[in-house]
Amino acid sequence: MSGIKDIAKKAGVSISTVSYALNGSDRITEKTKQKVLKIAKEMNYIPNLAVRGLKKQKTKIVEMYVADFGGYFYAHLLDGVASMLKTRGYELIVASGGQRAQAFISQKLVDGAIILDPNFSSKAIAGLAKSGSKLVLMDRELKLKNVSHVLLNNAQGAAQSVNELLNSAADVFAILTGPKDSYDAKKRLEAALDTFHEKTDQPVMVLSGNFTIESGRKAALQIGKICRQNQIVGVFATNDEMAFGLYEGLKEQNLQPGKDVLIIGFDNDLLAAYLQPKLTTVGYSKHQWGRKAAEVLLKMIDQDQVSNEIIPTKVVKRQSLGEQA
């Protein structure tokens, strides 16, 4: 691999002149700069980002930590993050919250990080923040210096869901929860129960789930028993994947979503619009959520004043709540 000394020798200039050219300095003529850059490109020169970051105090790289890398949700979220970073000349790398990946932050190989990964411990976040690292959290609230939050308005979305169910033809109600370690799942359950208790005296059945299709299928077995008592069940599935599982599990029991069981989901996943009947769900802009997280982090890196942000939600009405939807 070619280094600065090799470039200087071939170009017939000093090492400092090569450094000026590579860093876009005005201390040398444009002609000399272009000559050096052309030779550097011909020699496949790759700068040492770690060394450059130490010298310039910025690497122009941001890291995002996620629990998963695929699917409709992350595609739009990451696109939002990357598009905002691009406007400021930053690049994005994506990783899980393992210790080796976390070392990018502690070793200052990135200028800051966005975290949407329950596997990234709050203890580790606190340690990084204490050392001066700039962090934006999308999956929890931690009141720490150097930490900001860009969170989804789970309470708003859950309340919207419950109100839709209460306006439906459902006789009894159920909430299908998410993982116990999920901030979003916890907030959605709390807000849904609060709204039910404010609006009705009817008991609400809480069914355990983990945000997967399979957990929705299992919940359908319990819901099916209630349907056989000639009662219409209204279900708030706290994410769309579990709602998809409900559809599958109910149909296996010859029960009809949108008729025997009225369902509202959360996330407005792409598949929601293609189910039969189409799924009513709580939507929000995943792209905007990611873009806003990146915007807040860039402000932190630039030492600008920042405030925590909340992403609003809205109900996307389709047919899974019955004829009135």
C-alpha cells in the first residue's frame, strides 16, 4: 500500500506538500494540488482514518447501532439517517452493539453514534457518554451529558389505537404486547392500558408477544376461544408483525380478521396494505425519524444547542376494524 512518502517521491515534492494537497489546504497552488491528487489516485492511496481523525478532531463518519439489518423498517430508517449525513459530507456505518463494534466510539474512529439496539447496554452508553462521546438514542431515555433522544411518540400511537378499537363493533378487548426489554413495547402497553382505563370500565386482556409473526400466531389461539363464545374481539397488536401472525392464526381456525376479530397494528409495515382485509395500523415516517436522529447528532458534534425530539404518529385506516374503517 502506497504512503505519503511514496507519493512525494513520485511527484517530486515534499511530504508536507503532499499533506497539504490531501487535506485541501490553500498553502499550495491549485496546479500542484491537482498533480499530487492525481498521483495519489494512480497509486491507490488510502488515508489512515484513525490518524487523520486524531489530527483533525473529526473523522466525518457516524455509526448507527441496530438490532437487525433487514426489512422495510430499517431500509427506510437507515436511508433517512444516511441522506441527512450526506448533506454535511458525513458517511454512515451500521453495526450491532457488540463490544468490538462499540470500540469504534471509544477509540474515536467515529464522530458520534445513533443507537437503536436493546443489546447495547445502558451501562455501556453511560460510560461512553462520560468519556465525551456524542450519542443519540432512539430506543430509550437516559438523562446524561452528551446524550440526546429522538423517540417515537409511542403514547400517542397507542392512545390512537385504543380509541379506534373503542369506536369499533368489538365486544371485548385485548392488547398483544412486545418484548419485555423493548422501550417501545413498554410505552405502547402503558399508554394503551391508561387509555382503556380512562374510557371504559371493561376489562382488557393482555397477551404476551415478542414482536414476531409466530407470537401473533400463538395469541390467535387464545383469541379464538373468546370468538367461539360469540363475542367480537378487538385487538391492539403493538407491532404489525404480530398482527400478521394473528391473521394467519385466525384463518387457520376459520375466523375472519375484520369480522370475527377486529385488529389494529403499529408501524405501518409495507405488507399491511396487501393483507385481506387490509390492516389498519399506526403509521409514522421512518425516513423522517432517521433523518431527525442524524440531524440532532450533527448538531451535537458541532457543539450547537439541541433539544430532544418526538416523532408523531397517525392512524392509517383500512378494513381490519370492520366495515366502518
